[in-house]
Amino acid sequence: MGAWRHYRPGRRFLGRLNGDEDLIQAVTAVGIREQILTATVTVTGRISRLTVGTFDPRQQVYVTRTEKRPMEIVACHGVLTTGGAGPFLHAHIMLADEETIIGGRLFAPTLVAEAECVVAELTGPPAYRSYDTRTGQLALAFHPTAPDDSGL
């Protein structure tokens, strides 16, 4: 069974991105500026360039794909953590145009043509990312001194 921690809602930030801003850089910049330790992130809008990836468990690497074309963001959700080695946005995105649906883990550069973003702070023990040797990924982790709310 995984680990769980209890968080309370904190501040909420609503932003508008445009002009080919990199989505990951824009969100992590808000986290740094506002000193947000842990947050959920949602995004809607359009992108002009995308980089997405899927994880290959045999090689333990992400295989990425980059395309330069306008697409609509159908869904984009993630978790922002700023503890540990620095800010980290782990998000997944689904995009569509008239003919194609593409989805996967969000990578930079993903440039926004126009988007709206909500960063919802979670107040409680800061979460961070730690390399998991079993999966080969940076996994969500909690400080050992934080109370374990695994009964949720």
C-alpha cells in the first residue's frame, strides 16, 4: 500500500499564459515566487509546440515525442513540488486537433499559445520527489517525520 498524507486547501492562483511561454517553466515559476511547497495543477487552453513522453519500464526511461503544431489541451493535471532538488511539475496532458489525440507525461518544451492555469496550494508537510530504484522514476515522497495518514 502506498503512503498518504493529509493536506488542507491553501491559496489558489489563477493565471493566463500566452505568447509561447513554456508551460512547465511558467508553473514552476509561480511555485518559486509564491513559495508554494506542494500544489495540484490543472491547465486548459491551446499549445503551439508539445513534448510528451511515455515510460518504457524495460529501459527505465521516458521515450519523448516533440511536435510543432497547434493543439487543444483536452486535459492536463499534475502535482507541483518544490522541496528536494528544486521545483518539479509532474503532469500528464492530453491534446487533440481535428485528426489526432496525443497524450502522455508533460515535458519541456511545451509552448502555450493561450492557456488558463489553476495552481491549488496544499498546506501540510512538504512533498518532494525521490528516485525510486524499483520503478526507475522520480516518485512522490514524504518526509519521514510527517504523520502517516494511510487510513484515508
